[in-house]
Amino acid sequence: MSAEDIAGKLWGLCNVLRDDGVTYHQYLNELTYILFLRLSELKAFESDIPEEYRWSKLTRIADNKELFDTYRELLATISTKSPNEAVKEIYTNASTTLRKPVNLKTLVTSIDNLNWFDEHEHDKLATIYEELLEKNAGEKKSGAGQYFTPRPLINVMVELVAPRLGERWNDPAAGTFGFMIAADQYLRLKHDGYYDLNAADRHFQKYDAFSGCELVQDVHRLALMNAKLHEMESTIYLGDTLSELGKGFRNFDGVLANPPFGTKQGGERPSRDDLTFLSSNKQLNFLQHIYRSLHKRGGARAAVVLPDNVLFEDGDGRKIRRDLMDKCNLHTILRLPTGIFYAAGVKTNVLFFERGSTETGNTQQVWFYDMRTNMPSYGKRTPFTRAAFADFVRAYTGGIDLADLSEQYDGTVDTAKRAAITDPRFSCLTREQIAQKNDSLDLGLIADDSHTNGTHDDDPLDIAREAANELKAMHLELEKIIELLG
């Protein structure tokens, strides 16, 4: 049975639990608790689990009520009884949403009966878990879409920034840790699963190379589990990067991130005091944090998913963009197509930049690639796949094909090679030209045929959602004005 089949089977079990009132997101949390126990046996770290809660003990309990009582006691006490930090964090404040003992027995028995390994697919556990995370993100009612960046986008971003051994990478809005896991996988593929490294270097890659921070406790739990399944012992903080905690996230060689959409809760400004431009716009604060968290030795780089408003918002937005272009070489902006995120109506971009060793004058020109105009509206009917990036990758790298990206590209941005690419979606503006446009970066989109020929192919649902979002933004602005007027 393939990993996808097993994930589908596990996901299907949720339907059994519907009469317990369990949602998909609650179900994924429940699976995380149970799968971790099974994993501890399969991957031989059962000594981290108190003896009375080990998988073999649970599966031998025949009476449903006795099993349920043991499980509830396990969730309530395991974080205090286990000596292992990962176990403590995964089970912190854990409780079950199940109400019927028979449903727990069904889950435990089903998971125990699955064949988790075969001769050809040793990483099936990790693959299955990622499949479950993706299914959860696909359930719009779960509200988890904001945490899930499409896998093809994550992989291309990683391959273009090309992490190297010995570097420290961070995701300050980690979600389920997808970016860092992809960066780790990228390096493992290049270096024989780290087996060609000495013990010290292998330890660094496993424990210290990748880190993150996640605000939401349930998602933090999923991230810890996801990392553990991918044999990563990374530090993933539970907390808010825009609080005092984030001041310690510094001197990274690289950042990959998709900061959460929307304003900071209540429109409040960040509680940390080391950001020069304090805004109530969460993405602008994250952007400012990210370029300040890169070291100044030269070569530190980032790729960050951000919504359109970051490119044109005036006031603090303009100051932060100008600061970004001063401190960093903002060399590429990818205008992403619509419909690839589950959060409706959000138009997004990827900003690629490299921190300079000086404080000013690091951006000379910005290249824009338009993957949005006259493109399909991606969704269930038109899935977003890696193939969509073929032309962009050729332009970004100055001629390397998508199929050769991982093997041949080292992350170098070669302006001369880029200039030789002929692609109407690829354009370049100098820093002076951008300054003349009031430091707006809402540029690089080509003419929209749907407007010039009188047709419009956007999904009416997307248009309605976009209008609703604009109304919400206007409402927030009006609330601020009312508050100011007192």
C-alpha cells in the first residue's frame, strides 16, 4: 500500500468519528498524539515514553473503557513524566476530543494494523504525515489553509536560494515546518543523506541548521511531529516572532517563510522594541524582522511569500520597502498566480533578496516575473504543479531548465545571463525608476488580455472574495479613524 493510500485510509477514519463531533483539525491533533506513540516504537526511541504508556501496552488493553481511561491519563501526565523535550512539547496541554471509547479503540487498532514500512519506501511515515497535513489544509472549514504553502512553490523557492551545508536557516512563521523540512531534504539528496559528513557536521545539520517559531500551539505540535518524522531535531519555538522572543532570532544565513495573512490581532503593533518602523500590518513587520535577522557578512539570503499590499502600502510600507532595498539586494519579485492558497482572494508574491554588508545602496535593480496575468486560476479543477514554474526558473537562473534546477543551480544571481533571456513576463526596473514610482513595487505585470478584449476569465467566486476582503480592509481603516477621533 502506498503512502498516499495509507494517508487516505487514515483520513477516512475521521468519518467514523463524526458522531463524536470531531472536526478534521481536531482529528489531525488526535492522530498526532497516537502516531507519535506508534512512531516511538517503530523508530526505536520508546525509552522517551514512560513505560506504562508505550504502544505495546496500549494495544494489549482489550477493554475499551480501560484503554480510554489510560489514554486520557497519558495525555494529562506524559509531558511531566517524560524526560524528552520533544515529547514534553508535543503533549503540552494535550487533551482528547474523542467521547466514545470504541472510537479510540478503532483508531489504535487501525494504526497498529497498518504496514508502515516496506523495502523500497523507508520514509513512508513522514510522507503519510505530510499527506495528512495537506488534506487538513485542503479542508477549508478547518481554517488550516493559512498554514499550508503549496509544495511545488516551497520546493522551487528552496532550490533557487540553494541552502548549503553549515548554514543556519530559519522560518519565523513556521506553520508545520514545511520550508525547513524541504531545505533539509534538498541538502540530504545532495549529500547522501548526510552520510558523507563527519559526526560533528552531521550533528549540526540534524540539530542546529534549521529552526523556526510558530504562534499557534496546535500547529506547533504538528511542526514538531513533522520534523521528528523527517529525522530532524530542530528547535521550533512556540511563540510570537513579533514579540520579545523574536529579538533573539538573528545572524541567519537564510530565511524561508510565508508569514500569516491578515493584520495582527486587534490591529496592535508588535510588542518588541527593536524594529525601526512599527506597523499594525503583520506582513510588513515580518518582512522587517526577516531582513534584519540575516547576518551582514555577505551572502545571507531570503525568499518570502507576501501579499500584494506589502508592495504598495504607503506610510510605514514605503519606509520598510526603502529600508529593505537599502540594506539588501532585492533582486527578484515573482508575482504569483491567484488561487494557489486556500485563503481566498489573496494575491501573493515571492520576494527574493540578499543582505548586503552595508546599510545602504544594495539594490541596483529589481527583476519582476509575472506568473499571474492571463494565467489559469488555479484550484481543484486546475491543480498547481511544479511545471508551472518552468519559464520563471529559466529566467531567474539565466537559462537553467526546471528539470536541472536542483543539480545545476548554486543560487548565484547572474544579471548578464538574465538580460539574455527573452520572455515577455520577465522585466527589470532600476532602483532610480522604482524611486520615481514612490518606492512602490507593485510593478512587473504585463497587459491583461481579458481587459483589452472585453472578456474576463477570473472565477466569479474569487472576484466576490476579493471584493469582500477589500470591504474588510476598508472597515478596519474606518475603525482606526473612529478610534483616533475618539
